[in-house]
Amino acid sequence: MLTEVKETKMKFSKRTHTCGKLTVKDVGKSVVLNGWVDKRRDLGGVIFVGLRDRYGITQVVFEPENNEEAHRVGKELRNEFVISIEGTVRKRPDDQINKGMKTGSIDVIVNKIVILNESETPPFPIKDNIETFEDLRLKYRYLDLRRPVFQKTLLLRHRMYQIVRKYFDENSFIEIETPMLMKSTPEGARDYLVPSRIHKGKFYALPQSPQTYKQLLMISGFDRYFQIVKCFRDEDFRADRQPEFTQIDVEMSFVDTEDVLEVVEGLMKLLFKEIWNKELKEPVPRFTFNEAMERYGSDKPDIRFSLELITLNSVFKNSEFKVFKDAIESEGIVSGLVAPGCAKYSRNQIDNLTKIVKNLGAKGLVWIKVTEDGIDSPIAKFLSDDEKEKIVKTMNAGAGDLILILAGKRLKTLIQMGVLRLEMAKRLELVNPDVEPELLWVTDFPLLDWDEETKRYYAMHHPFTSPRMEDIGLLDTDPGKVKARAYDLVLNGYEIAGGSIRIHNSDLQLKMFKVLGISKEEAEKKFGFLMNAFKYGAPPHGGIAFGFDRMVMIFAGGTSIRDTIAFPKTTSALSLMDESPSEVSEEQLKELHIAIRKES
Amino acid sequence: MLTEVKETKMKFSKRTHTCGKLTVKDVGKSVVLNGWVDKRRDLGGVIFVGLRDRYGITQVVFEPENNEEAHRVGKELRNEFVISIEGTVRKRPDDQINKGMKTGSIDVIVNKIVILNESETPPFPIKDNIETFEDLRLKYRYLDLRRPVFQKTLLLRHRMYQIVRKYFDENSFIEIETPMLMKSTPEGARDYLVPSRIHKGKFYALPQSPQTYKQLLMISGFDRYFQIVKCFRDEDFRADRQPEFTQIDVEMSFVDTEDVLEVVEGLMKLLFKEIWNKELKEPVPRFTFNEAMERYGSDKPDIRFSLELITLNSVFKNSEFKVFKDAIESEGIVSGLVAPGCAKYSRNQIDNLTKIVKNLGAKGLVWIKVTEDGIDSPIAKFLSDDEKEKIVKTMNAGAGDLILILAGKRLKTLIQMGVLRLEMAKRLELVNPDVEPELLWVTDFPLLDWDEETKRYYAMHHPFTSPRMEDIGLLDTDPGKVKARAYDLVLNGYEIAGGSIRIHNSDLQLKMFKVLGISKEEAEKKFGFLMNAFKYGAPPHGGIAFGFDRMVMIFAGGTSIRDTIAFPKTTSALSLMDESPSEVSEEQLKELHIAIRKES
């Protein structure tokens, strides 16, 4: 039985065309098409089938008077059956021409058909804009990927790989693969570990990034390196992170910040042109970290809309209002934002906004409605007339506008204001598909972040980032003030790349580790090979790494990283399709010299 | 102190040219070069320094009369110091022109120099053809990679990546990344496992190949897929294997063997042209597995030299010599090989050859020296005159030649003869760099391999390989006779790619698992998602995977895989540079819910 079935199903004629190819020019030709039944209409006598492949859809027609046997088989077809047909191209009657389809002017009249495979009814329809739980889509990912939106997105992703590599190749960068099995040196996120079978009790780690290797490649004299590479972070997932993600990794020797930025802008210009057919606006704006925070409350500002924050310390420098007074006296900030036309907001709407900033740790939200007659605000009674006048003027607010103000510690307050800004942009529908994309740089980041909990500094980027030359002295006296030679690239409010000029001197690198509370011994144990390499003629170097998945997401106009990856994991790092991670055999564990812990 | 040192070392002028760029056309120009001190000659008054970067070497000259300060610093330079110089391009005197170097007609007279970094004396010289233990080179891999041979090999590898991707892109293949964290389904080699922190007691596996994913992508309708991808196998290493290796992975829908072969030959043609500037000889020869074994004793024959094996069963069909008689009667083989001009081999030389085949399990080696007067052989007395005449004639041997013969079980004997053939080719120096490369296909492999130890069949390629249509019936009756729709690509005696047409029908796949002794339950547990996917319209499909590291090795003219990889592991899977695998913290293990076993 099986023999018979198989032999039929395995024998088929090679296609002469794909399903997106035939036009009126082919009328009269004998053709072979292979593909999936996208749709089937049985009009009693005649059966119309939309035959689909990656390249398009062609309508094939089964007419009993043309071929009785083919028509009989045509009756058996169901959606997603895989078939091979032989037939003749025929021009459609004028009133049936579909101008929206490349193949819309022709039909193929079927003379012969082979069913290559049948299909059960899919758990969801193979078309866009379906209402289906993502979990079901992920379980049947191979069917999800048949939907036009995924075919399009992965084709776009394919094009982006090729554009990126071509660009770097043409600019003398050399593609080099770095190891996936490396040394565990967790600093920041957790490593994924891989137990060694040959070396009992020892482990490899999967790379969080090829950072040390790309620096070693500079020391090796490769001058300009790039790679599109998988990286891994074992984090507790925020909504849109993946345990494995793809990075465009770049490093250059004998460069300063300007050189790296120039190379990156060249790539972005190309992608804007090739993917969006848009000209990148030049020069690409640059904001210092301080400026970005003060004006947008974010180190990855979305400047597709203005809604800028305004620092109000000067307005309230003599304020009697305790919240403002305290903030200003303790070197904090009072920051405001105008929501145009929102003076009509209800109590309830304002409460919702207050909830949002309170969740972020703000004590409360100050609001001021600007009216024709002056201002309406719970804090009006604490403000002098001068302050009332100044605030409206400074904020450039008009009647009908709503002013929102937060006061407190500088960075914390600005971050809260940044979230409020994005919330207002959403409510005011300031971002729509027609808004032009906005690319920008953020520079002059602090080198170090002070952590109150552990009472130590952390590297804001990573411990290999170089301080600004003029700040090196501060490393001993006031590390928090040191600025880094670091830069982030921001597109539409997403950080899509980050990099820095690196430390290339082992003394300075040791000092950096010291400031980070990493002892000489620990540095030696973890990064000894890199420190050692610095002793043999390390060139000045710097680079950058792009979050490729996120770039694809933005260029595809999507909103979820998962939709840009062929086989993604859920937010709890599960693959619903193959059900990994999964249990493994005791024998496998034994060979790896590990056991599952009883406790915990 | 550090401040001062650093500020100087971090400030340098941007290079105007690389060290491979300047020619007589640039004479008189003011230039800035950055690079490494490759060599330094101090002729008392004048100092000559070869300044090196990835692009070449330029001779820069420190003359006291030109700039005293620069000359003073020039005296401090040692090999591998990183410097930045500013100077003027000067034509060399005619008698000092080096025609072998692109920059050999000019010098740069140094007006200013900054030492960007010093270097300790490297543990081995930065030049080719050094006599250094590989372990030392691997420990200081970043210095090893500075040597010209590695700069060249990795640049070649870079070019091969670009050529390969461009080829597949231009042929409508779409590049898709498949997951690195997948389900453990060991079948054949061992998986590398990755413990899950979020899901206690569960593990991901690193891919041995993206086989199941690429088949799912065909089911998704992507039609033509490729990827250059890292794969992992936890094997006990043979000499030239790496735990992580790079594969060019390819899959196509609606194809038969011919279609895959055509695409692959197109790629090879391109690589022959672009890398070697050679025309690929077409048609590319094809050998069935049987033919390759019988003529070359190998399923990856090196046909750059002939030394073909000849089956002698017909010559000895009535032999009285027991060894031959037994072999022929038990459906075994008598196979011979002519070593031209080797009749002069000493007892000792022949003993050495005997040792080689005995190590492979042969009982002994029959040798026949062909002389002007007839034959000289220990078995001469067992042979009839007719046999003596026939053997010399059949083997086409002449006076002075040596005939080597093995007899026994067919495949085992042929494999031994294959090794003997390669050994003789080496002794006769039949392969040298001038020999033309030879590409070929091996096809019609057996689908299954019987394992005497475990008394079961194993898939010769993998369990997703399709049997030939005409052999499907044999799966029930005589599985050992079933031939696969599989093909291997062989270059210069190395298997560089292997692939097959796949099973695309879940019934046939289940039957295949059954023949392999994998129960329905086990198949369901391990490959349920794939079997399930087959039910929703899987197209006929097939593909191939190339061993990219090995391809680079052959195209670079090398002999070691490790020399084609930037940061390789040793044969015991160690990275001598960063000393991974390494111990990790108890805290890390606790988070992963695993412990190191006390026992074993």
C-alpha cells in the first residue's frame, strides 16, 4: 500500500515556472506549476484553485470538458494540499482580470494533476490579520510562517543581511567567526552554560557578545572586522527579549569616535534607501546623554514628535511649594511637559497618568490646566503670580493645554517624565505609519553607574569602554563624573546599536576593573588573556554592535521582535513548537558529570 | 602618571593611507601611517622600520638630520610596537627598489612619531614557517593570527563567505537563521546540552545541524533556503574535528537529485574561478557508492591520481589458494592494486605496508613482484600458470611493478585497499601542489548501515533521508539492500558536502524510524513536531550541507582545519587562550539547578 501511494506522490514533473511568474506573454504555453492550494472555488462545473508558492499565486482551472480525470482529482483538493499541475496558459476574459496581481490576467487550464501531499485542516487560516492566540501560532510555527506577513518579513530580513554584509565587505571589513563555546565571565547578565564532557566539572559559556574576541582580532591586526552573530543572555525576560538574539558586530582599529559614526551612518543611509526608499536626513543629530535626558527623558529618545521636556528649576528657584523647593535644593530637577489641547482631561484621565508615574516611583504628578483666564491647578495656591505667568510662558503653553510636572532626583525624575512623554504621544496619536523615521546619536554617557544596593559602580556599557581622555584623572577622585567614549544609535525611539572606543592599555584596563570592584586576581582569572594581549602591541580601537532583530522589526514596520525571527522562544524561553527545553536522559547527564539538584 | 602616559598614547593623527597603499605616484606627499613595527634596522645614523598593517608593509625612515626628536624616539622602537608616524613620501634610490613589494619603490621620511603602544618580545616571531609548538601558538592566538599566513587564510575565508552568499542570493535562496537553543534529539553524535534556569531539570541542546528546521522551512513554503551556520558535536575527537564547526546549509522544495546537484555545481564552478582562477571540469564525474568503493576503496575517492583498485574475483574464481578461494566462496572480494616501479621494494618496506593493513584488520597482504622473467611472490606456488599470466595482464602490470592484493569481506577489504592506495600515492609522491583539483559526486549510498554490535540498522546519512522510490518495498523485506537518494560531494579526497532528497510523508517517515528501531512513542517524543508538520502539506524537498571549514582548508591549500578558524579548540576541546572550559561559581550552578556529580 505504502509503496503504491509513495511512488505516485514522489513522481512529479519539474515546474517550468513559479506561481508568481506567468503573465499574458505566456498565453498558449504548456506549463508545470507546483504549490499549495490557497483557495478553492467549485462552481459545479468548473473548479478554480489559487495555487500558491513563495513567489505568488496563480489561478488554475479544472474544466470537466477539458480533462475529466484532472477535474475529478480537482474535486478532492482542500486548502494547503500540495499539488503539481500541467496545463495551458489562457488569457482571462477582460471582466475577470485582477489588476492587483502580477498573474491576474491569466489562468492555467489543467490537463494533469498529481497530489504530492494532502493536508489536514490547519488550526488557523493561512492569511494575514487573523485573530489567533500567539501561543497557538508558535506551536504551529511552520504554518504561521506560511502567512504572507511572515514570508514578507523574512524576505526583508534576508535582504538586510545581504545589504549589511555587502556594505562592510565593500568598506574593507573582514568577516570573522568567533567561538560560540567560550569562557564564562559573567558581568552584567547571566551566561548560558554548557557542561564539558571531556573535562569534568568544567563549563563553556555561550557568548553574551563577541566583545573580547573582536578586541583580540584588532590586536591581531585585522584592522576592520564585522560579523552577524548569535548572542545569548539568560535574563528574566522583559516583554520583547529573546534568550538568543542576533547582533551585527563591528570593530575598527586606529579610530576615534568620528570614524565609527561615519561608517555606521553610511550603513544606515544605505538601509534607508534600499529598504524604505528614503533619504537619510543628514547630518544625523547628536545629543549628549544629558541633553537627551533633559529634553526627552530618555537615552533613546523618539524625536518623531516633539513634546519636549522643559527644565523648570529657574522658574521655581524661589518657590514656596515644598515639592519643588526640596527638589531644587537637593540638586534635583523640576521638569515639565505640555500636552497640547489636554486641558479638557477629566479627573479620571489625570489619575491614570498619575498612576503611571507613581508605578515608576514618583510621589505625585503636578498638573496645570491652562485656561483663557489663567491656570487651574491644585498647586495654584502655592504659586506666586510671577511663577504662574512664567510657567505658562516658559512652557510656551496656550489656553486649552495641559502642563504636567514632576520634581525629584534628577535622573529618576527625567526617566519618569520620559515615560509620561511617550504615554502622551500615544494618547495624542503622534506616531502613525506616515511619520518620517528619525535616527540620532546619543553620546557622552557616564562611564559608570552607581548602584545603591550593592554600593558599587557598574560599567554603564561594559568594562572595556574607554573614558574620555580628559577625564582619566577623575577615575581616582570622582569616578561618577567620568564620561565614556561611548555612543548609542537610536531609531524611532529604539536603541538599535551601541558602542565605544575601547581601552587598549593594560594599566588603564586594570584601573577600570579596580573602580568596578574587580580585584586584580579576579581580573586576571577572568580576563587574563585579554590583559596579556594588551602587552603585545594593542592598537587603539573601537566599535559598535547592532541589535539586528530589532532593526528588522523597525524596518518591517512591526512591533514584536518575535515576528522577525523564524523560530522564536516565548517570554519564558520556551519553544512551543519542539517543546524545548526538555528532559534529557540520565545517561546524557552522567556523561556530562552533572546531576539535577534535589533541593531548591 | 597614568594620566600623562594615557593622554599621549590616546592622541594620534588619523592615517591618510594604509601601509599597503603608497607608490611612486605619492612621492612628495605628506602622509600619516599607523601600524606595527615589523622589522627595525639601526644603521647608526639612519633607522629603517618596516611598518605593517593588514594591507601591507611600508618602509619608514628616521634620519637624525631630518628630525632629531623623531630619530631619538625611533631608537626606542622594538618589534610589534604600535606607532603613528607623519612623514613625507620619497622615492628610493634605484638600487634599493624592492620590486616584490607594492610599496617597494618608496620610503616615508618620518617627521613625527607617537608610540601608541609598546610590546613585550613575542613568544614566537611574527612570520611564516616558524618552528613552534602548536599549543604555544594557540595560547597566544592573537599573535599567531598576525602572521601573514593567517591574515591570508582568514581573508580568503571572508571572500568565500561573500561568494557563497551572493551565489545563493542570486539564485533565489533566502537566508534564514535557525535556533541555537533547540531540543535534544541525539541520534548519532552526542548533543552539547544547555541547562535551563527557568525550567528546572530541563535542557536545551546546541544544534548538530539545522536539519529539522530547514525541513520545517520547506513546509512553511520558503522554497529555497540557505544559511552559513555554526553546528556542534560532542565527539571524541579525531585529529581534525572541532566541537563547533561551520556549515553551509541548503534546502530546496519541489526538487529531485539533479536539481540539487546542479545548484551545487554552479557554486563550485564559481569558487574554482574566483578563488583558484581555474575552470571546473564539466561534467563533474559521478560514481555510485559501489563503484567508488570498488575502484578507489573509499566513498570519498581522491582521483587526482589513478592507482585504481581492480577486482580479481574472475581471475581467481577457480583458485586453489585458500585465502582467495574462501573470500570468493563467501561472497567476498579479491582486490588488487599496481604500485608502478615498486618491485624493488625491500622486505622491510613490504612489512611496513603489511602492518598498515593488519592494523585495519586484514589478515595479511599478498604481494607479487613482476619481473622480466615472470612473477616473484610468496603465493606463486599456489597459483596456476594461467592465473599468473592472467593476474599480470588484468592488472596491466609491467616488469618492475609491484602488485598488492587483499582478500576478504567485501566492504572491509575495499576500505583496507583504499588506505593502502592512499599510502602508496604518498610514497610515490603522486600529489603535489601542481596537481589539478578533482571534484566528484558519490551517489546511490545504502540507506542503512547494519551494526553488528548493537544488532540494528543505523541511517547511513540521517533518518530523514528518502529511500529510492523503487526500493521502498525492500524496507519491509530486505532493508540492507535499500539505496538512498543521497549524494556526497568530494574534493581532492575530502568529503566537502553531503545531502539527500528527504522523506516528506509522515507514514514513510514512521516506517523509517521503525526500521531504525525507534518506536512510535520515541519518534513522537523526539520528532513529533516534524511528523505533525508533515500532515499539513509538506512539499517534496531535498538539500545539502557543506563543511565550510574544510572547504576553506582545501581552497587555502592547507592541511589543518584549525588553521582556517580564528579561535579553534584543541583536539581535546580546550581553548588554550582563554582556558575554557573553566570552573564556574557554585552560585551559577545553583541557579541552573544542577550540581557536579561526586561519583564517576
